[in-house]
Amino acid sequence: MTAAEKTSEPPPLYDRVVVVPEKLEYAVTSQTTTTAPRPTAAKAGPQAKELYVCIDDELVYARFFADFGPLNLAQTVRFCNDVHQKLAAAAVNGSDSGCGTALVVVYSSDHPHKRANAMALLVLYLVIVHKCTPEQAVARFQSVRPPFGFRDAAYGICTFFITMLDCASAVHKAIQSGIWSLESFSLSEYEHYDQLQHGDVNWIIPGKLMAFSGPQRERIVLDGPGKSTSTLLAQDYATLFRQLSVSCVVRFNEPSTYDRKAFLHAGIQHLDLQYPDGGNPPDEILHKFLRTCERETGAVAVHCKAGLGRTGTNIAAYLMKNYRFTAREAIAWCRICRPGSIVGPQQHYLAVKQRELFQLSPFETITMEKETTGLRRKTKKKQNTNIELRR
């Protein structure tokens, strides 16, 4: 995000919320922010100057269907960096004018989707930068009505909303568990691999689990302004994954999409766990996936057709079993890392599966033994429970 400084007045603002006392506030405007001036230059106030930031046009969610947020991890980090810089500038401007630290005002249009994304960014900023608990961060916006939530990447009636508290709790747990940190996050790497022509790859657990869209037998040409690019083939991914220390690829969609030998010849293990698109994994498939991830010493790259539904569902289950993410936290984290993840009934499946996954010991490998009475679940202690993070 680049918020160029402007000298014009902001549109009328209302419903101000104090985010950081005497430093940072949030407000909304009823005017369309694409036509209204969006200044970030100083404006004289009764007690201090104000710097204005509007992200409505700079940070835009790339929706799939009726989904509208939350914004991805790179956009979140860009926002945190920009607000941090604005607060530093505000302190300098206020000191130079002799009226104390200037106030930074982040504002958005009053459209529910814009408000939800702006407030979610501010909540995550408090968790990431100010080390607030999720409850402390969300409490700043408790007066905002109605409460805003996020839906899945589908059409039709939404029956499962992810809240701002879910998003805050997901990021907080990712930080506390050592999965992610602002200091180790590479903004340029995320934005590079997030592009279709560079693989459409996103780390969910850096160095351990990544999601990507399924390769096809032939390249798909992507026409862009003044240039043409194409998607990657399996052999392209094999070369990339060797660079990223991937030791295994898991495919949840049809084996006919590409020849798995492209990975095997590159020294990368390949596992087919096919089940219907949009569905929930049978226990046998879920357990095979969990066993594979826990036994692999390198990273595991996971895909289905688009790398969203089946891929996100199984990765979320791994987060729930081994890092004790709740279903809502796992869904929220997957969507922040890879927007569009986990769709429709898959959300309810994870919520129902939460109790069972919590009963399993973290980082103990599930084994399934067939007996006369059916399948009996055991756990086998993993020798090394440390996950090496490779960037």
C-alpha cells in the first residue's frame, strides 16, 4: 500500500473509534472513497494535527465469488508497515508544530465489506505490532454495530461466518506457536509466489505445509496488459519445490490431471488421496494425510484442483491436531494465508471434527490397523517433534 500524501480535506467522517489512544483512530465516511479526496497530509485540529489514511483502493480483496475478505497476509503486513510509518511521521509532525503527537486516522467507506476489511486490518495490527491479545484488539470495536464477519468463497446463503475475533485469534496463535512471525515474513516472496505464473503457492506453515493450485498436463495461457504468461507444469513445480525443500506432494484431485513421475523423477515423493471436489475427507484419507505430514522431514506441498477447498480442509485439520487451532482459527488462518480456502460444508465438517482432533496427541503419528471389529486407531510417537522452518 502506498498512501500518497495529499493536502485536500477528507470527506466527512463519523463513528470514530479509538484504536491507540491519542495516536490512532478509525472512522468511516458515507461518501464513495474512489471519488472523495483521501488525504494523508496534516490537518489542523483543536488539539493536534491529523494524518489520514484510506486503504479502500490500495488494498483490495480479490474475490472468487461472494467472498470479500479478510485481506491476505501480504496486504496485512503492508498495512502494518504503512501505519507504523504514518505514526512515526505523525510524531515528527506533531513535535515540529509544538502541539504534541499528531493523530493518524484510518478511514474507509461505510460499505459493510470495506468496513469489515479495514477493521480487521486494524485488529491484526494491534495483535502483530502492539502484541495485544485477540480480545483486547477486538474490544476496541465492540461499539460498532452490526458486528462484521467474513463468508466463504461461494454463492448462496452463508451458514458459517468467520469473525474478527477468529482472525485475531488465528494470527495470535500462529505467532505464539512459532508458525509465523513478522520478522521472518518475506513480503516479496509471498507476493511473487502468490501469482499464477509463479506457481500460485502459499505457505500455511512456513517450511512445513504449503498449498498450491493443481498442475495440468498443458499450460494455461494468462493474458495480461501488454504481456502473456502461463501457469506452471508439474515439472516446473518439481524444480521450484526442490528449491523450497519440499520432500512430498499430496494430490487430492484426479490423477489424470498430470503425470506424477514429474515429481518422482525429481526425488520428490508423491501421494494420491483423491476424493470428490467440494467434499469432506473420509477418515482413512485424512489420517493418511496427517501421517504423511508428520513423517516427512521436509516440507509437504498440497493441492486439489484450485488448492482451496480440499487442500485447505486437510491442512486446517493438521493445524487443529498438532497446534490446537480451533476450527474457526484454522479456517481464518488458512484464508489469511490463502484467500478462498475451505468452502461450504467443509467449514461445518471441521467444526464437528474439532473434538476428535483435539483428543489426538500433537505430533504423534496416527496409525490405522484393520481388525475383525473394524478400524482401530493407535498413535505412534514421532521421534522428532521439532519442525524445521525453511525459508
